[in-house]
Amino acid sequence: MKNIFILVLLAVFTVSCAKRNIKPNISSCNCSTQTGELPPIQLPDSAKSADIKSNNSTKFAEFSLLKPANWQDLDGFAEDDLAAAWPAWLKSCSTLIKKEQWQSACLAANALTKPNNAAITTYFTTYFDVYSTNNEDGSNAGMITGYYEPILKGSRKKSAKYPHPLYRQPSDLITIDLGEVYPEFKYKRVRGKLAGNKVVPYSTRAEIESNPQLLAGSELAWIDDIIDVFFLQIQGSGLVQLDSGKQVHVGYADQNGYPYNSIGRILVERGELTLDQASMQGIKNWARSNLDKLRDLLNSNPSYVFFRELPAGLSGPLGALGVPISAERSVAIDPKFVPLGAPLFLSTTQPNSTKPLKRLMLAQDTGGAIKGGVRADMFWGAGIDAGAKAGAMKQSGKIWVFLPKGFKFSQ
């Protein structure tokens, strides 16, 4: 068994480490929407593969960029509707209460019978200390982006109307958490497949798209628009609207192990779009006019996400914490620097605006492109309006994290 893990460590140089839910920054937009419904974007059968480049991330000690702060530093905390965030905090506590350092604070939260703003303020200042997040260079401002839950049109069966598959996690995909065996590799995962007695990289997007037989039988649903499939993989979860009227909730299951490569950035670098045009809608508009180039563009991002059907009746998509996330109160963070599940205060501005946005939030999700100490991806909810806000959000912001009094940082 140990030999397998030695092979895995060798494979780490060719199979990229990846996080749950790939949610990159696409770039800002002007939030314009189209009133008329356009036909779905579909491609001819031919496809070409793209070259793949990998990258490596800098290593930092866990939570090492958090610095003690004062409650007085949280300008706008007293003016927020704290009660609106309280249900999301209780969802975090449903998981955190199992951890010794969080237990007392979560027991007290569950016992709070009248969670109004005054009571919630007293609760947090009694049970928590506040820490500012910082970047490697010591600065305390970073990028705040947004994500949402798209609604796609789909079917359980393939047809000319619904030709693009959403795949379940394939049976031959191996995902290994290196931190469970080697603590120095905490937060590192290797994905691949077995070839004899060796772990080799899994298939790339180009390989998957050009050879449907690779994942035949793993189809979860079929979607009408290939760009909608692509952006669903970016967002990590969504709703599939069937012709019957039923909605199927799908969520992230796993990923093929390659790093995300932003197609918006590629289009800007090629001069195909300006930075302001490289929004989700802008990329869709470009795709409609450039079907002959679209396959190569999509394949330039080797990352490929697999999905699972989620139980009906969830209040929101499941985040990395394992609880349903809440619109405008949940954020994705880098768990190396902010504890997953922690309450935090976000000070930024509304999407594509200078209007202040200062709110109590919960760190309930992660993302492959959410890296660093002062970095967050705000969940805006489901549907077109949420998508417009998420696509427009590329703001500067500051973050303060609340940790239970006496919290012990790992050495």
C-alpha cells in the first residue's frame, strides 16, 4: 500500500491539486441582460485538443495570515441586519459543534431564543475574538468576486435538442487526499486513474469531449447549451429544468485534477474581447458568433467537473462544509487561511458599484480559484438576476474572521 502512495507523490507533479467547486473570477461585466430568448449554443461533432499548462501554488502555514483585531475595527457591523445571517450561522454550527474548539460557542448559539441584532452582537463579542485577514505582503485588501446557481434546460435522455452531457463521477477516477497520509501535504489532493500499477493523469477536457466513449454510462442529464454546461462547471452547482417542469438539483462531485484556465482571460489576451466584455454574457455572445473557434477555446481549460444529483428540497446548494449555503450570506474562502464554517465580516462594495456592502457572512464553501488570505467569492443565489450580480462582482474588500475565544492555532 505504501508503494501506491509513493507513486502518488510522483504523480503529484503531473496531476494537479484541486479544491471542491471550481469558481474562478471571470471578470467584471456591465450586468446587461437580453430580453429575447436566444437558441442554445451547440457545436458540430468535430473537436480539437488544446495544450495544457499546469501551475504551482505557494505554501503557507494554516491560518498564518490572520492577525488579532478589535471589534471597533468592523465599521458597519452594528448597522447590518445580523438576524438575517443567523440561520446560516446555525447551519455552520450543525457541523462545527462536533469540533472541540467550536463546541461552546455553538451550544450557546443553539440556546439563543431571540436572535435580534442586540442579542447577536452580545453573543459574538462574548464568545469570539476577531481577526483581520491579510495578504502575504502584509496588505489587508483583496479581491471579492461572486458566484451563483444557474438554471439549465435539460433532459434525462439525449436528443438533438439536448446533446450535451452532465457526467457523474466516473468509476475509474481516483481522488487521494495526501494530507491523510503525509501531514505536510494538507489540502493537497491528487486525481488520476490507474494504468497497471501506476497512477496517471486523468483525461483532460479535450480528451473527454472528443471521445464520448470514455465516460459512456456516466451521464446524469443532457443539456441544450454547451456554454451553460461549461459555466455550470465553474459555478459548481445548479438546477436542471426538465420539460416536465421538474427541477433537478445537481452539485459538485469531483474534478479531473487539472487547474482551471480562464477562457475570459484567454479571449482578452487574444484581443477577441475587452476586459469589460469578458463576462458570462459577453462570452456567450462571442460564442454564438464564433462556433468554429469555440471548441478550441473550451478545451484550453483542461479542468472538467463531475456532478451528483442532490436531494430534493434543499434550501440551497451544498457547500464544501456540507451544509446548504445561503444567498448573500455565504462565501467561498481559501480554507488554508480562513477556517471553513467560521463567521466573518465582509466590507466591500456592491457589484460594479461604489455602494458599500458590509455584512456578516459565513465561510461555508471553497473554490479552486479562491486562493489567498484576503479572498472571497460571494454566493448570490439562483437564476438570471443572481447570475448578473455574480458576473459583475469583482470588487476590492476587507475581511475579518471570528474565532472562538482561546482558539488554538496549529503550529
